[in-house]
Amino acid sequence: HITPEKFYVEACDDGADDVLAIDRVSTEVTLTVKKDVPPSAVTRPIFGILGTIRLVAGTYLIVITKKKKVGEIFSHAIWKATDFDILSYKKTMLHLTDIQLQDNKVFLSMLNHVLTVDGFYFSTTYDLTHTLQRLANTSPEFQEMSLLER
């Protein structure tokens, strides 16, 4: 969900009530609940957050807008991110000079080029950041940690 003040990322899991709120001015990230999302917010589906990047015009949020299932590991779906959106935290570019606007445009073009290169894979249920050998040699405590905590 997008408002002029914040980005709200709502989980699609059954029973999930938490919403990630990203302040577009302070860039502060907090957890809130669904009822705090304003009804006026523009809503669109995404499949994940790739990250943030700071360019000349300010901070941008990179989100995955399309995905393709490419396989499974131990019944865990593996997805390839196939399309992305780059969302500006800033509401306007009036604070930039013509040269800064041009530089920002070049950087966005470079970023879009990098995002079109194959190689962005993810899983919401399996740890792709460690090899199978390393995962087999980890402690039970590590195995019980969430993917985020790892």
C-alpha cells in the first residue's frame, strides 16, 4: 500500500496481521497492524522487497513485482524474481537541479539494467543463503531460527 507519507507492506500469510510501515520522510521502518493502513492508500501486489538504494534524488525502495517458480528443494518453492519496481521515497523532484535530475536518470537506468540480468532467486520458506552442506552441519538452535534471524 502506498500513501504520500508511507509505504505499507502487508504479508499475504493467513492470519498475519502485522504490516511493515516504511516512513517516506524519515525512512524509519516499524511494524504496525492492518487497521492502521489508510483506506486511501494505493494498493498493488508485490512478491518481496529486494532492498533500498540511495541515489541523487534520495532513497528508493526496490520491490519484486513478478516472479516465476523455477524449482523446489525439499518441497520448498524456489522463485526467480522477473520484474521489479523502483519506488521513490520523495514525492517530488523539484529540489534537484537539471544536472542532478540527469544524473539521477542515468543511475536509475543503470539500476534497471542490473535488475534485468538473470540471477535474483528467493524462497520464503527455505534458506538459500547457506549451502546444503553448511545447513546440515548447523545446530538445532540455528535450524529453529527464522530466515530473517539467520
